[in-house]
Amino acid sequence: MLDIHSLLDNMKRPAFASEDDFKFVFAYELQKLLPDANVVLEYPHEIIAGKRSYIDIAIRRKKQYIPIELKYKTKQANVLLREGEPFKLKNHSACDIGRYDFLRDIWRLEQLLKESHKFGPCGYAVLLTNDRMYWDKNSEQKINSNDRDFKFFDGDDTVIRKGIHSWYKNNEIAQYSGSRYRSLEFDNQYDIRWHDYFPSAANPSEPFRYVTVTVPVMSHNSRQ
């Protein structure tokens, strides 16, 4: 299994200009960590409906691909990038959609590992953000919001539970583009632990934190 925590701790970048920037640096660090592996960005694959989709990063080792999905969500802030370069981060806002998208990454990984033997032995979903609305329950103004099923604040008992997760008022969410209004059903339960992203110490007023989830492969019988 990969040590995602050590990989992130060893990054030299206190912040990233965009999600694509984050993916590129992450893949670069992976390739250094695993010189004998083939690390591929935007790996294409076919899903059941025949629609082409892409995995953010796939690591080919021993005839299997380890899929990794990354999310990078920011609030507007002036930060330092590499070698002290100043940069103004975008304000992504819409944390409800950001939470849903991260859980959908976990759901997609479950589907990949269940449907195809070429993926395994596990997958990883990572979210890196400087927006405390993702991890700090005290910053949340609405307790009973539409996205209550998709929240994963920092806490000892925080889990993404097995089963169906839905928008509270699904008819009001249907206005969102794509399939974001659809419910997500998980085969496993996942413990959630938030961690400090140590390289962001260069930006003490805008700390980044991250959460990573390891998605296990389904048993052989479960794939039938």
C-alpha cells in the first residue's frame, strides 16, 4: 500500500496554482517514489455504459493499475507557491458540491475495483483544501443543510457510512449540471481523519489540510 501521508509531507510546494498543478506534482512525486512503476496522468478507461472516463492518476505495477483520484479546493487567499512565488488562489466556494464530488470519487473507485480485475489491490481518494468549511464543524452555519449526507468534518467519530447518501431535498438539487443530484451508494464504511499539510507552513495564515481514503478491492465473489 502507498503511504500517502509521507508523500504529501515530502512535497516542497506549500500551495498549488490549480488542481491540475496539484495532480502533476503528485504524479511526479509518485514516480520518484516508485521508479519501477508507470505513473499515468488522466488514465482512460471504459465504464459499463461504454462512456469513456478518466482516472486522475493510475500506477501500473505487477500488471495491475492502482487508481488515485485527487481534489484540490481553495478559498481566495494570497499564498506563496514554489520558491516564494506569490499567487492568489481562486475562491471555489460551493462546499456542498465539493463534498459531493469527493464522495463521488470514492464511489467511482469502488465501482472500478468491483468491475475490473485490472484495478487493484486498492484505490485512493485525496482532498486537499485551505477552506475550513470542509473540516471545521463550527464554521458551518446550516446544521440541517441539503448536503448533510455528504459532510465529513474533523472528529474522532467521523465516518462515511456504508449505504445510500442523498441530498436532503433532491428536487432542489436537480438544477445542478451533470449527475451531481444523484444518490451515492457505498459498499464500505470509511473512517475520516483530517491531517495538516505540513508544507503549507510557508503560508501560516492560510493552512491547508487534507483527508485521504483507501478504497479496498472487493472480494472475488463480490465481483461476480
